[in-house]
Amino acid sequence: MSLIHRYKSNGFNIVLDINSGCIHLVDEVTYEVLPYLEEGLGTEAIAEKLENKYNREDIETSVRECNKLKEDGMLFTKDVYENVIEEFSNNRQTVVKALCLHIAHDCNLACRYCFAEEGEYHGRRALMSYEVGKKALDFLIANSGSRRNLEVDFFGGEPLMNWDVVKQLVAYGREQEKLHNKNFRFTLTTNGVLLNDEVMEFCNKEMGNVVLSIDGRKEVHDPFRKGAGSYDLIVPKFQKFAELRHQDKYYVRGTFTHYNTDFAADVLHLADLGFKQISVEPVVAPPTEDYAIREEDLPVIFEQYDILAREMIKREKEGRGFNFFHFMIDLTGGPCVYKRLSGCGSGTEYLAVTPWGDFYPCHQFVGQEDFCLGNVYEGVKKTETVNEFKKCNVYSKKECSQCFARFYCSGGCAANSYNFTGKINDVYEIGCKMQQKRIECALMIKAALAED
């Protein structure tokens, strides 16, 4: 297994030292020297391999500089986590720190690609009662251990269809955090149809983040919604809301499908509308669906990520930059080691709650009865399933353990794995390839901006 990942992007020769996270921009000589150095060849042998392309002095200089980086722990570093992850995962005491409250299993739009089936989640339409939501918050407080900061996402369907209960639960949470020395960070995801001034004012006071659903251009967004679509209705509302939030602590969040693989145009359209926090993500759908991403779409999708990355660099230098969620990467600290190895914490630290109070590992498992873990009245009962999720990490999957992106991706999504392979501890291959490309683009952007 290679200790480095080399690739060319936007005129840069980029080398990632996988285990340390160090990134190097190198010249052509070093780019070609590195694989031979990793094989263990010495200066003489490398010079013989490359003497027809480069002069010997440049080769010797390159080898010397690479060896110095290796001595300094910045190149060809060894993996220090692989031998301890199993013990770390098994012995680590996890606490619940986040809930996704399905406040409404109902929706006033019908997006064709939605995994929630118009908000029904393979079940029945329902709105969460205040009593069920209150029980869920009580459960979170009781099972959060000494952790002070807790997260609650109001999700659907469309949460604004149950707005009064959202407000009541926020008020209850604020009361409880004082009593239990906790701090709630509330978030909300909405399609914007019911968004109004009262909702905006409340959210700006109480919501740490708001996700606003829009796919991009009108001709892309509207066809996937029932009736006449919602683009013209929601865009002015979203623009006003983003400004009221000072272009921070929100995302406009879209989905691209087989029918708009030119999604870079949608991202840039949203940026041109004035949005600074943007996420447009690939649909995850069974291959039988006509809108599903296919293997043959990947070359176009990769090109779109490159187009977007180059345009983002240009706009940043011109003083009109924006954030694209999938290109955001922290090279200084980033998530803790456990997060980098084990991912989102679904089924262990993070749970979804249905309107009637059942627990599931995350929102994408809701409605699949085999994954019902318990409920707000009795707590988590299916501990064997929780333990299965606890064992998910980048070393328990062969593909992940050999992937250069593992410390950024953290092993991918358990729900995607299950939906495509029937196992929570496998990989969704098309998703992996797109993730790898996004990480390459993100690293290139960092390199390009740092060079200036």
C-alpha cells in the first residue's frame, strides 16, 4: 500500500503524504523520483532510471530533499492507527451527542429523487407531537454523559409543516440546558415554501445553522418538484434569509442527478444569486432509477469538479469567493482522530427520531424496520446493531484501508453502503470515486491559494 498519493491538477504536481496529511507541490523531477524512492531505490539506481529525462544533479538534489522530508516526518510516514483502531473502537465509551428529529413525515413538495418518499419514509404521514419531541430531548440529555454541546436537527419531510412544535421544543431545550449544564445547537432543514419573516426571525435567534433546499438553475430545480416547481417562490426568500444571517451559518443545498451532470453551472448560478455557503451533492439512488448517477457519468462529473475548482480560485482572488461544502477541508487540525477513522457516528453518537418516537441510526435508515434501535420511552434496545455501527471504520473496509482519501472521507456513509451492498460496513463505489475527486480538487485549491 502506497504511503503517498501523487496527481496532477490545474498545472500543479501535488503529492499527499497520506498518514501525516502533509501536502507538497513538487517539480517534474521530484514527481518522478518519488515512486522509486518509495520502492526503496537509492540515488544511483534512480539516476539510472531517469538519466535520459533529467540531469543527474537535479535528480540527486531531489532525492536529498525528499530524504530530508522523510527524516522530518513529512514524507513516507507510517500509519500509526491501524494496529490500535480495533481496541480503540471496542473500548471507547460513546455517548449520544446529536439527534435528527423527524418533526414532520409530510412534505408540501414531491422531489422525485427524495429518499424520504415525499416525507413518508416507507411508512405513514405524521407530525411529531410536543410530548414525543420532549422525550427525545430528555433522552439526549440523559445519554450525553459529560458532553456539554449537543445538536438537534429539525428535519422532515418539511419541518415548517409542524412549526409550532419546533418552537415549543426549542423553548423546552433552552429551559433544560440551564438545568443540566448543556448547550443545545439547533438546526433546521427546509424547502422554503412556508418560510416567512416570523420563521426567519426565530431561526436567526435560535438556529445555529439552516439548510435551504434548492438545486440551482430554475430549469434544473423545478422539473423535480410537483406542479409548477418552487424556484420563483423560494429564491427571494432564501436571498433575504442569507443576508439576514450575514451570509453565515446556513447552506443552500442542492442535488444533482444523471440529468444535470453539468452541476458546476448550478453551483455558480447559486453563487451569482449572492449565496456564499453552497452545497450541491450527487443524488444517491438505486441504479434502476432513471436519474441515478452511473459509472459512465463520472468523466463528465470529474470535469465539472475541475471546472468548479478553477472558477472558485479565480473568484477568490477577485474578492468574490464562496464556500462549496465538498471542497471545504481543514489542513491544520480537522476532526479528531476518532472522527477521521470512524466517520459520522451514525447509530452510536447520532440517532434519528421518527414522529412517533422510534430511534434509527440516521435519517436514511428510517422506515427500515431491521434498523429500529428502540424508542424515546424505552431507550436504545438493539445494542447488537449499535455495536455493528461502532465497528465501522476505515480499517474494517478493505477498500478504505488502501485509499488515499481515508482520513478525509472517514469511510463513507453506512446507509449508502447498505443500500448498494446490503452491508453497513462496505463501500458505495461510485460515491467513493466522486469523493476522491472532490478531495483532490480541495487540496489543489488550498495549494493554489497558498502559493499566492
